[in-house]
Amino acid sequence: MCGHTGFVRRPGSAGLDESSLARMTASLVHRGPDEEGTLLRGPIGMGFRRLAIIDVQSGQQPIESADGRLAVVGNGEIYNHRALRADLESRGAVFRTSSDIETILHLYREKGRALVEDLVGMYAFCIADWRDEGEPRILLGRDCLGIKPLYWADTPAGFLWGSEPKALLASEVLPREARPEALLDYLVQGYVGGPDSAWGGIQRLLPGHTLSWSASQGGDLRRFWDLPTDGLRDAASQEEILEAMDRSVADRLESEVPLGGFLSGGVDSSAVVDSMARALGQAPIVCSVGFEERSHNELDTARATAESLGAVQHEEILLADPTLATEVLPWFFDEPHADPSTVPTYLVSKMAREHVSVALSGDGGDETFAGYRRYVHDLAENQVRASLGRGGRALAGAMGRAYPKLDWAPRPLRAKTFLSNLGVEPGRAYWNSVSQASREEALALLNPDLAHALIDHDPFHAFEEHYRRPAVDCPLYRAQYADFHTNLPDRILAKVDRASMAVSLEVRVPLLDHRFVERFANLPAHEKVRGGRGKHRLREALRSRLSSEVLDGAKRGFDTPLASWLRGPLAETLDQSLRELPEDWFVPGALRRLFDEHQSGRRDHGRLLWSLLVLEHWRQRHGVKRLAA
């Protein structure tokens, strides 16, 4: 796990040089504290920070070909690199290191950009190609599910790329400006996703894509992988699921440094650790945490699971310090990211780093097997909606609009969202369930001139494109497909990457092996949701391995007490932050009303206020003075 960055200087331009490369590379030191490597040849500069995991002795990057005409830098792990290496060597390839990333270089020489079709792993790479005497070019690639990040910018000075936006900004050829559309996206979603980053001029390479660039031809963006869109598959057997899981976990156990797993006591992490124990043939190391502020701590379940598997468990009770979100994390999250679980994710990673350098997690199981409660609710909503007919849906929608918003009331009395959703199309209804605020609520907070400029921008439209793409009459799979292209890479995986890289911990995600996802994500709805619970087929497959306490217990996440944090230890900081947000971005009176209503207990604006708090500290930490024109 590492970080890399670089540039291709345009002919005749200035501003990108050795000092630029040094600054860009140094900005990623947290991603790779072990070594630094740079290469500057002609107009191309490549920088690398290394966290040594495989080929610790000789796996330095950039890695050059023997003739010096190609070079590669890469972040992540290629899990099938040994099989690929053997095949390449049988055809005459001569390797100079034992690094998995060198495999990419030899595949490129044979297959060009089609090399990605052979890779199994999590990765983001850049290949520099000087073979054309007239003009060098580069190729960027990002893994199928977007586990590892990659950003780029095409500027008058040249083309830049990096593992994080801060590396591109360190070049000093880009202004520190936020995109106005990103501000609205962030308030509605809690994160900024898709091909455009939060920064003006900086793009995000989408998962499953490559980008080829040269000065004369510009950029050529291509998708090389996607989830199935042409139908649902048949049911999966218990044996098929367990075999695929065991293989995916086993593929991720290569390491020359201490390796372990996160164990929360939930289904996914327990399944991964169980497969680890089977593949290793010895007691795996596991890291488990509990939080003082959680009323439903999973540590007891994790402890029992670790004992049943004979695992060597390290555990700790942590206090989720909310000030981390304002004092530490804004530097590592160089796009505003309002998921409050960034705090416990950082703490878990920090605790694990004391014992291991690599940790396997259970991320991805909920998306693949429909484990989130919102999937169950959405399925039920769609069933009710289908039974109402057009007139009934219109009536339900009207009732929803008229129904008061009762944040303070018991859950059964909070029917506004349910009734409103019955009156809209399934895609819009699901969007409402994954959004933290409506577009109208967000626009009401913005400066009127800014709101007017954004009148035609609706964050739902990008989501809707994904929701509509699968050619299946199954709202559940459409919702999963959309999540795989939005919420998963841009919120969850971005959170895990930044929080773990902040402490130089590599996190591997077996349940997001693209072959695993291809086989099981498009199972029929009744195979995933049954009896009001998600992950049905996965749970049944695991009954021979895991306890009923794990499989049938209530689903729990990294809960954070936002409401009490914002009324307690963060109240003063929040108040000050709202006052400092620029008036050409927001209406101060609207922000003050949010604050006062929340502090009085009349309304729960916790998620929105948290987003504003995080936004202001991101803005300050990264020196964002204005919005891009």
C-alpha cells in the first residue's frame, strides 16, 4: 500500500519541475512512510511513497523496464501476480524485482491498456511510456470496485495525477478552489462522488476505468469492467458461496509483514476471519474494539467468535473523540466527507496498526448480498407501491407532503418519508433513503446568488443514471447497482482508505474481489432478502461455520452520537464554524436557525450540522478561499 503522483509537462510550459515533484511526493508521506522514490525523464516526473508489504528488500518504485522505455508506479496489491509472472516468464519476460507491481509493466508491454483485464486486486497505477520518440504518453488505471483512489487534472502546464488531491495541489499549478456543484452534492449526499472531485479542475478516475493521455491527443477514457446489467442469475449454493469466499480470502494473505483481520462480531468480518483461519492453518491475528458510548457493543460477540476460531485477539475499548473530525482528519480527507463513522474507523485502524501492517475487513458484504436495512425497507416500499395503483400513490404522496416532520417523535409516528416515497418513482424513493438532506433543504442554506447558479444542478441525476442502467425488472438490484457506483466507492471505500492510510495501515477487502461480486450481487431478490432480513443466502451458507449469535443478531454499525456531540463537546466549535463559513456560500441566518433548533431539541439536524462543521474545517485546513468560476 503506497501513494504515487506525477506529471507530464506540456511542451514549452513552465511550472512543473523537480521541486514540484518533490512537493507532490512529500504530501503523500502518510501513505508510504518507508521509502521515497522519484523519476524525472524529459517531460515526465513520477513520485512514489512506499509502505513495504511485498518484496520488502527490492520492491522500490518507480520500476523501470530493462531498456528504460517504460516505468510504473502503483498503489495496492495484485493478488494473482505470481500466476501472471509465471505465464509472462514462460514467454520470455525477465523480472528485475519480486514486486507484484512489476507484473503490470510486463503485461503492458504485451497487451497495452488491455492489461487490466488480467488483474485481480485493488490498485491504482500509472505507466509512463517513452517508446514513441516523438511524444511520451501515460496510462492510468483504477481497480474494478474503486478500492484504491486516483485523481488527475489536465492543466495548461501539463497533466497531473496522484493518489490524493493534495498531491496535485502541491504542484502549485492548480488554484485551491471548490466546485460550486460539489457543495450542493456534499450537502445532499454527505460526500462528493463521480468523475468530478470537490476541487475545481481535479477529476476522479472512476472505478473500472483506464485513462490514456499524451500532449497532442489529450485524454482517452475507457471503462473495462462493470457489474452485470443484462439480467439476474440463478440461485447460488452454499458450497459455491463458501468456496468463492475461501478463495478470495486466501488470495489476500500474502504479506512479508504482520497480517491480521478486523473482527467486529458481525456476519461479514466473522466470515472473513473464519476463512482466514482455514487458509492459514494457524491462529489468525484479529483486532476488535468496543466504544464506551455505544449501548450495543459487539465486543462480547467478537470475543466469543475469536475464541471459537482459536484466533489471537487484540481488543480495546475506545472513546470516540469527536474532535478528531476537526483537528486530525481534515488533512487526510482532502475532500469534505461527512460520514461520522470516519472517527471510529480511524481509531480502529490506529489500534490495529499497533499489531499488524495489513488487515482484512468485511466491507462489501452488505452491498453484494443486500445486507443494509434500507434494502429491506425499499423492497417493502416497492411492494406497497405496486399494490396501490396510480391513484393510491398520488394520495400517499400528498399525505406525505402534508405530514409534519417529527424528529422528536417515536419512530412509528415518523411516517413522512414513507408516505412521500410511495408517491414517487422507485429510483427517487431509494435516493431519498440514502440522502442526508433534500435538494430543497440544501439550496435553502446557500447564498441566493449561488443557489440561482445551481438551479439546474440536481445530484439525483447522476444517481439516476446508474439506477436505470441494469436491464432488469428488480428495484433491489437497481439499488445495489447504484450503490456500487456511488455510495460504496465514494463514501465507504474512500473513508476506509483515508482513515487507514492516515496511520499507514493496508486494508484488504476480500468480499470486493470483482469475481466474487460478479457471481453473487445479481442474485434474485428472494435469495438476498427473506423474512424481513437481508443477506439471506450468505447467512444460510455460513450456518455450518458461524454461531447463531453472529448470524441472527441485530445488525450494528459504527454508531456515533452526533446529536449529543453537537449539543455537548462540539457545541462551541460548531457555533464558531458556522459563523466562519463564507457568506457568499451560505446564508448566515439559515445556518443560525439550524443551530438553534438543534440545540433546543425541537429538531434533529445532526447530520446536516455535522456536514457543515466538517466542511468548514476542511476549508480551513486546505486553504479553500473561493468557489471555482
